[in-house]
Amino acid sequence: MGRTLAEKVWDDHVVRRVEGEPDLLFIDLHLLHEVTSPQAFDGLRKAGRAVRRTDLTIATEDHNTPTLAIDKPIADPVSRTQLETLRKNCADFGVRLHPLGDVEQGVVHVVGPQLGLTQPGTTVVCGDSHTSTHGAFGALAFGIGTSQVEHVLATQTLPMAPFRTMAVTVNGELPADVTAKDLILAVIARIGTGGGQGYVIEYRGEAIEKLSMEARMTVCNMSIEAGARAGMIAPDDTTFAYLAGRPHAPRDAEWDEAVAYWRTLRTDADARFDHEVVIDAAGLAPFVTWGTNPGQGAPLSQSVPAPGSFSDPSAQLAAEQALEYMGLSAGQPLREVAVDTVFVGSCTNGRIEDLRSAAEVLRGRSLASGVRMLVVPGSVRVALQAVEEGLDKVFTEAGAEWRHAGCSMCLGMNPDQLAPGERSASTSNRNFEGRQGKGGRTHLVSPQVAAATAVLGHLASPADLSDVPEPAGV
Amino acid sequence: MEAFTTHTGRVVPLRRSNVDTDQIIPAHWLKKVTRDGFEDGLFEAWRRDPEFVLNKPAHHGGTVLVAGPDFGTGSSREHAVWALQNYGFKAVLSSRFADIFRGNSLKNGLLTVVLPQPVIERLWELSETDPATEVTVDLVTRTVTAPGVAEEFTLDENARWRLLEGLDDISLTLQNESHIAEFEAARPSFLPRTLRV
Ligand code: SF4
């Protein structure tokens, strides 16, 4: 019988297979950041161990870093200690680090792909659940805990119990106003936050093949929000074109050798998935969340659902608790939900295409009164590109704040936070209680919806801007 | 890692589904660089509510957390496991756990047990009626017992063995040194390296 893409990559990385034990897998790329690594380096020190493969390891600072006045010492002493700890650990153990202020600094899942380190058919890990992002290249990429970070540092391998495989096939073409973010939010609402548990999801079908690399990253990024360990998309010419010429992409004869291998990374016609979900792209629409987990979402044109409309009692209870926390009532049209904050950024939607599409909506318009908007590029490189294209001006002229790269309000570990009761439209990936600040309320949206919402002051899509110019052939 | 064989303790009933790791330990606690001292951050937001189960004196000292489905979703932070352990929990029972959380818990010796939802409900009722009710989680016989409850559970044999013996994964893996070295020698040269170019 044929094999799926995930199974092929897995098989190519088995260091040792013993009946009754998890497979020992080799890890091609290990990404580190300041939050989940200190206790791992500490463990190495205590055991007198070294980092086995510093040449397969790279670190960046993202979660704690400020997005304003980055040349000043970090005000919060605890954040500062964590960054200093990473710097010391990387220096002591010989790990390459891109600290705050470096031109390659940024959110770890934006940095890996833009350097060309994330490649098809590789295994990628990071002490961060959104490592699933890298699956957009046909890599088997998954988040790990700190004990596993230590394990990979020491051995460059991980014992892993096998995954099950799920296909999410998106047939047909996405309507013009529907983005990768709307697509993945709809998938999560459909399969639920636990629906992907134990699975590696492969996204396939015409609508997926047509997505750009950046849009594919948005889709794979949120696989974890459906509970899946990883998301993957088979590499194709779009993937190869994105990689060609990047600093760490193979060159010359090695490029040809690599592409020949990458072309074999497709699910065989006779392979079987453990579970299959089919979605019709034409039926999708701009999508937003109304609750406190990413599965609690609905098309923007609908209303906040009544908890009683869910048949499962625990879903009913969860909806009741969510509406109370979110300060919403059943039946309220989603378009009438007013926000005070808009956040564009994160490893889900902080890449250049995301900034372009938000800027396109904002160009020549201004923010509704009382709305603050933060635009936080996913990396310094993204920021530089945006400045070159004049996007920063579009944002600031509309009244938005143009900030330095980092995770920022995605999780509010730095000063970028919601105050209690404040409500955001956010292009990030998690709407958990308090995620963006204690008592803060989050609606997950696409960059286009974020920008239109900023202009109107309530959840909206570009189509709601009556003076909307025809999109210029995108 | 401390070995886990069997544990008897009082139940703390957490009637919530989808308890994500941001609820278990909020992000601002993640700035610490140690593995201990997280107990005050456990369920920090909910603990401001005097009615929250951890604030009820009758449930103080409980060591077995019994939670709704999809416990531990969201971020991969191992701090969630440390916070539960720092607070004093030895085992967590739920009908479904998020994968990364489950992996993290078993690596740290916090036993996570999957039980059918009706058994979870029964344990909730027992401890809400009489908070002194004790439950025994026995990894040797793979059973959970409480008054009127005797339920077997499954756990991957390998994970169970490591827990029972309190074995350290890294030392076990390093016994495969020759296999790792052999694999490394055979990797194609086109694969990426992080060395500066
Ligand atoms: S941007 Fe958000 S989701 Fe992505 S790595 Fe940073 S904190 Fe995590």
C-alpha cells in the first residue's frame, strides 16, 4: 500500500525502530526562543552535557521583546532576565542567536522559513506549539515541551509514538474575499478544537494548491488549534520558487538533488488516511470567532449563536461560559460587535502579504474614533520590506501604530496588552480568556477583516466599506 | 524523574471543558527561568473568584484533579505541568487530553489518565457530595478506584514502564549513540545547516 506524505517524512527519519517502543526520530532543525528553553539548558548543565548539533540549532528572541524603544534597556526585570538567560545559554553552548536589534530577529516561525532553513521533507521542532507553521513546506514540524527541548539539544533525536493521519481536502476555488485565515477558522469550527487530536493533518485539494506559501503557513500554523500535532502541505513549484535563493536553501548541484527528492514528497494515490474531511471552498465566507476557543467561530454575516443550539452538553456549557466572558448575547449580529483594539501581526498573519492586504484596505482611510490599531511585523526583514513598499506610511497615516517585530499582543507577555474588558479584532491564533491581557476579549480575524474593522469600529469585512474601491487585480 | 506507582488522594472537581494551558498558567508566569515556584500562578484568573473550586476549603489538599474533556489544549508550555505539580497535584483525570500536554505530563511524572466521561461525572458527583472522598490511581494495576467506581485505564506500555521506573529519557536515548552516529553519517549534504552563510 502507498504511503502518505507524513509517513514518508517520518520513515526517512527513523534512527531506530524497536517493537513495542516509540520510534527514535532524527531532528533536522531545532528552533529555540527565550520562554521554553532556560530550564532545558539548565538540565544540560546539571548533567554535564553539550548541545549535540549546534549546526542544526538556531535561536531568536520574540515572546518578551518590546515593540517600542527597543534600544532602551527592557523595563520589566523578569523579561530582561529571561532574554539575558537565553543570550548566556547560546554563548555558553555555541548556539546561533538573533537577539533583539539584529536584522534576522523576529517571531521564530517567521524567521525559519524566511532564512530558507525550513525545507520540504525535514523534521522541525521548537518548544512552541505553532511549530506546525513549518509544515507548509512539506516538513514534519511539531511543538514540543521543555523536557523534549533538552532531549533534542542533547541527542538531536526524539522518541515519538506514531501519529494518525487526516486529510483535509478543500475542493474548488476560494471566493475572492476569502483568505487562508477564514479557511482555517472554518476548518477548526468544523472539526472542533479536539478533532485533530493525535493526527497529522495534510491539507490538499485545488484551493490549497492555489495558495501562496505565506497563505499556506497561515493554514498550517493553526493546525494546533484543531488539536493536531502537525499540519502539512505537499511541496510543489510554489514551494520551490519561495525557497530558491534564500540564504540557507541549497545551491547549484545540491539544489537539483534536493528538488528531485522534494518532488517525491507526495501522498501516493493508493495511500489511505485514517480520517478524511472534505470542504467546498466555494461555500466559505469571511469568518470570525465569537468565543474563547478558536473552534467557537462563525461566518461574519451570522449572529452570536445560542448555547442551546449545541447538541453536546459540554459544548453548551462552554458556549455559555464563553458568552459570559466575552460580554456577548445570543442572537447579536457579529457585524454589530464593537471593538476598541485591532492587532495585526503574529506567526499566523504577520508576514509581508498579510501586511500588504491590511494596508490595501486601509489606504486612504482612517481608523474609527476610539479605535487603536497595532501593526507588528513578524520579523525585522518583514518590517524592512514593508517600509520599502511604503506600507508603514499607509498604516500611520490611517492612525495605526507601526511597531517593532515580535510576538507582541498575540500573547501579551510584553507591554502590548488589552486592559480588562477591552475587545480586540486580532489576526493572531488564540482567543483564550486573558490571552491578550487579563480580562481582555479577543475575536480572531483575517488581516482584511482586521483592517475593515479598524475603519468601521465594529467587526466588518472590506465589502462593508461602502466607498470600497475595486481591488486592483489581486 | 520521580517514579509513579500508585497514589491515593482527594479529588478536586473541575467542571470545565477545554481548559487551555493559558488558563492553567498565564503567559506572564512564563518569564521565570526555573521549574519551581509556579503554584501561585495555577489557574490564576479563576482563583480570583471566591467560588472557584480551588478556593473552597473543603477541597484544599486535594491531589487528583478531575477535569472536563480537552484538558491542556493550546500552547506547548511545560510550565502548565510544573504548575500543577508545584501546587500538589499527582494525577489529572479527563476524558480527553491535548497531545503535547499529555506528553509533557508523562515526562515529568504527573500521571494523566483518560477515563470515559460518565466516570468523570461520577467522580465529580462523589467529591461534590463528600469532599473527603478519596480516589486511588494505581499505575501497577492500571485502575482508578473510588467508592462505587472501579475503572481500568490504558496507557502506552513504554510510557508506563518509564513512569513506574522513573527513567530519564535522555540517558535511555544516549544508549543508541551508534545508531544516531550512523544516521548522521548518511544524511544528504543538501540538508540545511544553521551555521552562518
Ligand atoms: S506570534 Fe503568538 S503564537 Fe506565534 S510564536 Fe509568538 S506568541 Fe506564539
